[in-house]
Amino acid sequence: MSKTSPSASELKNITRLKILMIIGYALIIIFSIGIVSLLAVRKTDSVLKNKVAAMASSLNLQMKLNMDSYLQRMETVGTLVFAYDEIYTYDATDQSNDEFEALSTEKDISDKLYSLCIMENFVDYGIVYRNNHTVGKISNGTSYLFGENLFRDMESKITKKRTSDGWFTGYNNDFKRIYYVKRLNDNSLLILSFYASELESVFDNPETLDDLDVRLTDSSYNIIYSSAKKEVGESLPYDIRARITYKSSATFMDNQYLITVNSCEDDWFVICSIPTQIILKEKNEMRYYIYMIAGLASLLAVLIGIELSIRLTEPVKRSFSYLDIKSQMDQLTGILNKKAFEDYTAHRLANASPDDALAMVLVDLDNFKGVNDNLGHAVGDQVLAKIGSILRGVFSPEDFIGRIGGDEFCVFVHNFPKDSDRREFVTAKCEEICSAFRNNYTGKDGKYKVSGSIGVAMFPGSGNSFEELYKASDTALYYSKKHGKDTYNFYDPSMSHGEEDK
């Protein structure tokens, strides 16, 4: 089919259109990606801040619960002393105590106290009497720290009247130990203590928030525990304290800090804080990647736009412009379906000249019904798929191969070798088809042989249109069927269905 060449004016218009398309496409893409990137950055900022705030708040609450649970467990260990009458009834200040019996009783009490605290890392676990006499495990550090005021000052730390106990630390600015005191009777107190460093297990900070500062303070905001250990015993930094004063449970975020606070036992506070700039550092890294990806996406989109513009403005191959190959394929055999084959062939013939080398080869399977009836349709589908493969192997990819019936195939041949004899070329192709069919046996025992009857119509001698060539090749095919099958015949005007039926 002949093609006309565009004039110089048309080429100039095409070039101008191409440039305008590229510029317009580039501007639209860059603007769109820029807007999306800005929205993504803002959304990322909001999501990141909210995510970190939620994580910090959740972590703070969990640490508060862990702290409450830890202190309650210590209190439970302390209340176990009430399981033994002599522990809470014995009074070392009673002047009527027999010295020997007192020694025996105190030894028994010490043994019981030791058995109760053996599994815990207590610094102190013992009893202090009003006369400062002690029984059990009272460390030298505690005795030295309180001196002669041991009972009096310990008693003053009982802040909960209902349970007659209390927690405290920071006595004489010593925050190394955390104390729990509980009244046993009017003249005796149970004392237990542990090092503040034991709280590391309570305030374990996950790696996802490893920049978060975790602190435990008393009601006066003196630091009892800090993930930055050097702060212990100091006052909470003013800029943090000012933001959470009078708040027992809150999450606060401004341009300087993200702070969460929760109160726990004895009005102590779990306070988590992280500088906002650390959060923004991660955000800025994400912003950098977003802009970098946006830039690369813009560049890629522009390059794609250039390529598409070039392709769209090139002269279109008219003979193939209306075909959508994927939607016109026969799924079973991998060749053209009936409508696609007819449309394509008819279009090609409508634009053919009398000198074009064209031929139609019609193939109908012999004995295919026996395969379906005896071996099943699944095997029949395999045979049809095999036929499609055979025809694709015999003919050129430029030839049009279609399945136009259940077991009927058609080939429109238009890729003849230069200076070849057309009839001899098609004859060789028909021989090749028959040879392939003769070696194609079906079934486990190979008892079913599927062959093909073939009819050929040559253009333009046997017809000029699709309908004329199809009718001629069908007549030749019918002739092959009536003369033994498994053979081929070229159409001749002397052939007709009517004559063979007589």
C-alpha cells in the first residue's frame, strides 16, 4: 500500500506541535508534582509529629504503669511480714523483755525477713524500733545517712494514713536509694530500699525513640531517675518544668519540646521529653528525599513526555492503526480470532493492487470430532492449541493466521520471497502443514490421528475480496475432503460443492 510524504509545511507544523506538546507537558508535570510534593511534605510533617507524640504518650503511660506495678510489687513483698505474728507484735523497746528470749526472737525475725527478700535486690529489708534498734538487713549506708534520727525521720515519711506507709528518696540530697516505710506497730517500722538504678528495667526505652529523655521526679520535681544518669538528684530543667507544672497527665508540643507527663504513686511524675529539632531532623531528611524523588519523577516524566510526543507526531502506519492485537487474539491458540482475521484481511485486500502476491489457505481438521467424543474436550483444546503452534511455525510472522471456526483455521499469505513462484511457495507450505499433521497423533496409545484438509485460493485469480477468496478456498477445501482428506487443492472454477454431491 502506497504512502504519501508530508510537505515541508506539514513537517514544520508537526515540529512546532511537538515542541509545544513537550513544553506544555513538562510544565503540567512539574507543576503537578510540585504541588503533590508540597502537600506530601506538609502531610508528612503532620503525620510525623502526631506519630511521635502518640508514641511518646503511649510510652510514657506504659512507663507509668510499669512504675506503679514495680512499687506495688515492692509493697507486696513488704506486707508479707504480716504472715508472721512475732514480726509485727514484738517490741524491742519493751523493758520487760528477757534478754535471752529477745535475742532468740530477733534471730528468728531476721531469718524470716531474709527468707522473704532473698529473691529481690534490696539494699535494706529490716525493722527499725523507736529506740533505733534494728533487726534484719539495714545497710551501713542507711544507718550512717539517718544516724540517731533513723526511726523519727523514717516515721515522718509515712504519708498514706489509710495504709500507714509511704515512699521517699532524696533524704539529705541522697537520691541513690529509694525507700519504702510501713508501720508495724506503734514502736516499729518496716524499712525496705533499693538503688534507683534498678529502675532501668522499668524505664526501658525502645530504639525507635532512643533520643527521648526519660525522667522520674518527686512531687518537687527533683530527679529520682534519668536516662541521662548524671542528672539524678538535680532539679528538672526549668524550660521543661515550666511547661508541665500543675499537670498530672498531658502531652505538650511546641517549637522547642515534645513533653509527656503522667503522675504515679506518691505524686511522683514520669516525664518524657525530646527536643523538637530532633524530630524535625528526621522530618527534614524525609523532606529531602521527597523533593529528590519529585525531581527525579519530574525529569523522568518529561523524558517520557518527549518520547511520547515524538511517537505521537510521527506518521502512523495506516494499515495497522486500527488494530488492537491483544483484544483480537484467540486465547486458546494464540492466533487472531475470526473477526480480527476477517477485518484485517479485508482491509489488506481493499488496499491491494493486482500485482500484489497474496493467497488464502483454509485448513479444516479431519477426525477432530472423534477426539472430542472419545478423549474429551480438554484433549481437544490441546489439539487446537497445537495446530495454532504448527501454523505459526510454518508461516511467517507477517502472515495473518486466524481461527475462524471450531476446528477451522485460515492463513492469509502476503509475505512471499522476492522473485519466487507464488504457487510453488504456497504448495511447499501446504506440504509442510500436511507433514506436521501426519506426525501428530493424539491419545495415550497414539490411536487418534488428526490430519487437515486444505483449500487454497490465489489473489487475484480466485477473487479480489475477502468473501470471494474465502468462498474459493472453501470450495477447494471441500474438494480435498471429498478426495480422501489429509491433502490440499488449489481452487479451480471447475470445482463446486454441487458437483461433488452428485
